[in-house]
Amino acid sequence: MTWSEMEPLLEQACWDTLYMVGWSALIAVLGGLPLGVLLVLTDRGGALQNVVVNKVVGQVVNIARSMPFIILMVALISFTRAIVGTTIGPEAAIVPLAIGAIPFYARLVETSVREVDGGLVEAVQSMGGSTWTVVRKVLLPESLPSLISSATTTVVALIGYSAMAGTVGAGGLGDLAVRYGYLRFETKLMWITVAILAVVIAIIQFAGDLAARGLSHRGRSSAAPRLVLLRRGGVSRAGKPAPEPERQDAPAEIETAEPTKVP
């Protein structure tokens, strides 16, 4: 197979892979982020401590993570057909890819959020901050560099999953490598697809690491100013503005009588 014959196949396969990975990564972040935060909040000592909810959600996440992706795709065939109307092509692959990546990212989010300094959380709570304020002003901003790294890891894993999904008709680089590179003995094409996957993963990993380092340096000393802003604009748990500190009046000057002159 000449390069002129391989070029359109590689171009279409690259776009299919990026399409699958992009949409499934977006869905995984939107679904895994609140799920991971919920696991932290409902754990022992959390703001929404609920052992039953934490155990149930944790077990569901563990079961979904432990299932091999190829088995998950087969198990979700009926669900995928009900959602997108087909079980073949990039659109159909997005459903199992997203469902498989949500629990994966949720566990990474849980680990990242647990690394936040508990003193900051206690400081906001002592100022009357609600649970939503703690999540929005402390947990997510302080763990943002780690969340970016976790999202990068998830995207890299999804690229591997998408190559596996290509073996069952999802399209993309995995499908191209199997149908043309393996079954038709086009070894050159197969190694080209492997090289493309390696380059794409390297670029994504570099960009994710660069973003995480930039956010880490920027937020290294921002905890104290953030707490000051929370104190100025904080609200109590009852929904009332936080009381301002009482002003102490300056001590009155003591008037002394002028000394009398002795004649």
C-alpha cells in the first residue's frame, strides 16, 4: 500500500479517534468531578457525612472500574443502541467510553481533593461558609493542578480504550491498525498508526503537565488572600452576612489642669 492510499485512511482514522476521545473525556469530567467530590464530602468527617451513601457510591465506582473495557462495551450494547440508535461507529463508542471513564476519573478526583489542607476548610467553616462555599472556594481551586493532571491521565487512558473499541467496529486508529495493518498484513501501516498514537499521547501529556505546573506556581501563595476575600464577603450558615469586627474607639485624651503659678 502506497502513501497516497494510506493518507486518506489515516486522516479519517485520526479524526474519528479525536472525536471519540474528545466527547467521552468531556462527559467523563462533567460526571466524574461531582462524583469524586461527593465521595469526599460523604466520607467520615466530611461536610455531608453519610456512611451509607459513601459506601454505595464507592462500591458502584469500584465495580465499574474493575470491569474490562471490552466486556463493558458488550454489556452496554442495548443501552448504546437506545441512546444513539446504533452500535457501530464513533458515536456508538462514545457511550461505553464515557461510562468507563467516569468512575476512573472520579477516583482520581477523590484522591486530589483529599490532598487539600484541612486547615483551609476549617477556616472557611469557622467563618460561616456553607458546604457549597467550601467546595467552590477551597476544594476545587486548591486541587485544580492535581485535577488537571488527573484529567490528562484520563484522556491518555481513553486513547487506549478507543483503540480497543476500534476492534469491534468503532472506527479510529485501532480499527485501521487491525483491519488493514493486521488482517491485510500491512505492517507498515500498523506501525504508522502506533507512531501516531505515541505522538498524540506525548503531546497531550506535555500540555497537561505544563498546565498543571503553571497553575501550581500561580496558586502557591494564594490561600491567605482567598481567605481574606471570604472573610470580607462571607455569609453565615443561616444566610445572613457575617458580622463585621467591632471597632474600638480610641481612648479619650485625659485633660490635665494647667499648673498654677506661685507668686
